[in-house]
Amino acid sequence: MPGRTRRLTTLAAAFAAISALATGCTGQSGAATSDDPNKEVTLNFWHGWVEPREVKAIQGSIDRFQKAHPNIKVKVIGNMTDEKVNQALRAGGAKAPDVVSSFSTDSVGKFCASGAFADLTPFLAKAGIDKTKVFPKTLLDYTQFKGNQCTLPLLNDAYGLVYNKTAFTAAGITEPPKTWSEFVKDAKLLTKERGDSYEQLGLMPTFHGYETTPMRLAAQWSPTYFDAEGKSNLAKDPAFAKMLTAQKDLVATLGGYDKLEKFRTTFGDEWSAEHPFNKGLVAMQIDGEWRADMAKNAGVGFEIATAPLPVPDDQKDDYGKGYLSGTIMGIASGSAKQNAAWELVKYMTTDTDAVVAFANDIHNVPSTLAAMDSPKLQVSPQFKTFIDIAKHAKSNTTPAQPDGGTYQLTFADFAYGVEKGAVGDLQAGLAKTAQQIDTDIAKAE
């Protein structure tokens, strides 16, 4: 969504900020939990939303919370990056945030390992909340690190396929592709070349193409990023080599890296009406649950449909899975108002009506099992696809690590080289990349 993009180009700055936080945070989880949440108190709540509709939605959640908890006032500050949060937590004081909502799920490892955020396990236990019955397993995976549940999910992003059904019909395609071979075939059928460019491209397959990242594609192969000893598994798990090979072959099938990248540079902003999907320049888009709604609002002149991303041909039974991510919410470990802060976090992340109302307002997948099944949830056929992906037992995410998401940047940099033909020996390159990841994590621990 406009305020929630997780493009890798922005992640490097976020990870640098969290790394600085690790050396400057002195608060400890559970260090200040004696405050009385029933007394008059004001909480500082920082979040990253900036788009007007989303800012209005988050304020709506806060208003409902304050109506239920009139003794707790919430001072809301938006457009807060991880870097700004980092600086405030290091400085401390009355103006520092008590509660933080971040889009950087990849930073959870740092948030937890550094002690920046309090472990929420004691709060959950005191409230009698069994997190395994409230949240999908994958969401719990990306909100904790080594048993430290220092954040909880606040809404959810699922990634699938958004496609131009009108273009499908014109090409004689009657249903979305379920396997990778069908995906390649359909992408080729939907591609109309025009000289050294395209009138219509079936899919922009390069890793700089908006939401098309190595991690989101790899999810369809159900990879294991780290072994039991915590070492990078890039060279050992064949899923990574298979995904990179399949993607590189698709790039070649659709015209080659140089031609595709030249076409990609003509695309408009990801969050504007000039998005190439809206303009009919690409027929299929790897994207999140928000894309269909945004395209409708842009007034496209074709029918929009959604489906899960295809799976490898040898994993047909797993069709329906996808990559999951989302927004996280935590309590600053240096806050002297942690019990009151927990009331806000508990309400926004576990109260079914609160989660559903927020999800409806910003068109995101809810983050609790009950909210996903709530009759109050507004579910269009296009949106239901992403609800189903979020519920799928084989949907997966990238695991938290103490270096934040640096390991993902390292993997992505390698993938960029593979797709443009700069890597001669794929297996050797994966082994070298894995070694670099292990080195970086060892330094972060």
C-alpha cells in the first residue's frame, strides 16, 4: 500500500538504523511493568503511515480504543521511520514512544535481540491469551525471535497474482496458471512485442519489478533459509537454485534481461494511477491484496481477477500458498508505562472487531484467525484470494535474524546478478553468498 511498501531499496536504511539501535538501547524487557493501567496516563504511539486514508484509519482505531479506555490518552505521531524511532528510543525521555508500529517485519530479530522492545510473553500470559489460537503460525514466526515475542502482528500482507482477466480471455486463457510451466506458457501468450519493446507484457519478471522480489518468488518453493545450527541454507536447499533458474529462464523467454529492463524504466510510480498494470502494459502482476482495489480506483477499463501465485510443477498439491508479511507492533522496553501500553497493543492486535475495522479501512488482510472469519470483514472475490493465502498451511515468510534483514539484501544482490547473466556457476555463487550471510550474522550476534 502507499504507506507500506517494502521495496528492498528502502530496507538497507532501515537495517542500518536498527543496527545503531542495538548498540544504543539500554532498556530491558519487562523492566518497567509496575504502572497502573487504570490510572490517568498518556501514551506516545508512533507509526509509519502517511497516506491520508491510512492515517484516518489508524486514528479511527485509536478513537475506538480511547472510548473503551477513557483513562488512557494516546498521542499519535505518524510518518515515523525506523531511523526516527531508533533515535527516539536511544534518547529516551518523556517524548520517546511507548508503543511503536513498524512496517519492517525483517527488523524483528534486531528489535528482539537488542532489547529495544519488551518481550510480550508475560503480558500475553497475564491476559490469558494463547497466541497460537489467535494468530496464524506464519505471522507468529515473523513477530518473534528465538522465543522472544517482542512484537505482535498488526494486519497482514499476502502476496499472490493480480491479473487482467480481459486480456486472458483475448489470449484464450480460461483460468489462472497453477504451476510454473503454466505460468511461463501464459506469460508468453499474453506478451505482444513491438520492435525492441512491448505493446503488452505478460509479466514483468525481473527482481526490480515492484513487488517481484527473490524472497516472494522463493516462497513458492517452500525454502528453508537456515539449517538447525542457524547457518545459511542457500547452497544446501535446492529450492533456491531451482527458483533462480526458473526465474532466469522466464526472463529469457519474455525477451531477455536488457529488453525487459529497458521496458521497466518506462513504468510509472508503483502507487500511482500510472502503474503499468492499470495502463494495460502488463497483464499479470505479482502483488499484495491492495493492488486489485487500487486498480479499480484508478478506473481501469478491464476486468480484474486474483489468484495465488503458481507453484513448481512438482508441488501441485501445495497450490494456494504464498509469501506473508505485515505490520508489527511492540512496546518500548524503556517505557515506564508498559502495562498501559499493553492495553493499547492488546486491543489493536487481538480484539476481533478492532482488527476487522482497521482491515476494512485500509484493505489489508486481518492478522487474527477470528478476524479472517468475521462476518463483519468486507470480502470481495478478489480479496478472498489473499485471505485464503494467509490461511494456507504452506504459506511462509523470511525468518527473523539478529542482523535484521541484511541476509535478504545479500541474497537479493546475488539474485540480481543471476538474472542478468553475471553469475557463471550458480552453486558456487550460492555457497559464497551463504558464507557472507553467516559472517554478517555472526558479527551481529
